[in-house]
Amino acid sequence: MTRGYVIPIGGAEDKVRDAAILRRFASICGGSQARIAVIPTASQLLETAEQYLDIFGGFGVADVFSLDFEARADCKRADWLERLRSATGVFITGGNQLRLSTTIGGTEVADFIREANRNAGLHVAGTSAGASVMAEHMIAYGDEGATPRSDMVTLVPGLGLTHSIIVDQHFRQRDRLGRLLTSLAYNPRPIGIGLDEDTAAFINPERVMEVMGSGAITIVDAAEMEYSTMDSTRRHEPVCLTNIRLHVLVEGGTFNILTREARPAPPRSPR
């Protein structure tokens, strides 16, 4: 049994300069031997798939192809399932995460991606909506703001690649701390991961997350939460939470999901 990488990306990743996040994903998938399946289901823009096909093709991978599951019936296509099974990596684009979950969720496509990532070394990356859908619980809707409120967020089932985290994206750019805190107030078992744009969490098979990109990742650990008013707070009112741990990590920083230990990036050499 070999677990693959899980790589949520906060959206708006660099695609023009060195495309470092996407380039590293392609390298993890096998470099010149990589076979990458792009799933653009979340997006309704025709050019989305073509853009990623061009980028990964430019890295010199062995094969890159698009599987645009537009309807649940598409998830039963034998020819597409065969191509998906040949992939060493799956890349899920941004767009509407509910479109992803309602189209792919509960299908053979979702089952294959989940099981192959867990047991066969399939590496899975997703940006924006593609990042949110990876976890067992997915943020479908939510309001902006830093203060958690009782009805601030709507959670729905995701693909279930990991049960250990809840992912939010475009985090600092769209002021989403409150809705991540609200998600954890419902159930503090998972770790909240807020991804800035052009920033990725490379979660390796040992469940250690490494930060890469130009922004930061905000990690909210509610495992030792002592008090919450979520069960008694009225609609639209703020929620009281105590003893929540918060980390902000930048490129090179790591977080061990199993031990819940955060480590900063090694210090840079003086200029």
C-alpha cells in the first residue's frame, strides 16, 4: 500500500513565470514519465482545460489529457475510466466546488481517485474549488469576515481523500478566517487549512505538509478547544471559542498532521 500526495492549492497559482507549484506536482507524478489527468469539471470556461494541458505539456510529461465530466453519466464512460486508471497524477481545476461534488461525488470516478490515492500512489492536486473538494467535509458556501458566526458556512461532503483537514482557499484575499473557524466549531476534529492564492500544501505520504508558494497557509488547530457556544448561539450572532491554536506558515514551513506540530521554514542566509 502506497499513499500518494494530496496537494491543495489556494487558487491563482503562477502559470506564467516559473509555475513552480505546477512544475513540482508534475515532477512528483514522474516528470518525463508522468501521465496527468486534468479534470476541469468545476469550470464552465472552455479554455480552462487547454491552459493546463499546455502548461503540463510544456514540462515535458509523457502524457497529459482532459477528462471533462460534465454529467454524472460521463463518470460511467468506460473509455474515460480506462484513461483515468492510466494516470500517475490527477489535477482538479478551479470553478464551482458544488459542481464538482454533485457531478463526481459517489461515482466510480470519485471512488477510484480516493482509493488509488490511498493505496496505489496516485498523486492528486487541486486548485481553488479543486482544493476544497479534496477533504471529507467541504465548504460549499460561506460569508467573509474574521469573526465566526453561527450560520456563516455551509458544509457538504467532499471526495474524502483525507479525513484530517478542512480546506479553504483564496484565504487572505477573501477574508475567510471566520468561516474556517465556524467550520471547526461544528466539529473540532479536523485541522483547518486556509490557503492564500499562489500557495500550496504538499501533503506527503507520511502526512507531513510542506508550504510552497508566494503566500502563507493559516492552520487552525481546534483539538484542545475548551469552550464553544455553537450549540446555543442564535442565527447571525458571533460564536465564542476558547483555546484555539493558530499557525501561519510560509514557504518551507511544515506541519505534521499526525502530531500537530508546526515548524517554520529554515532561516534564510543574510543578504
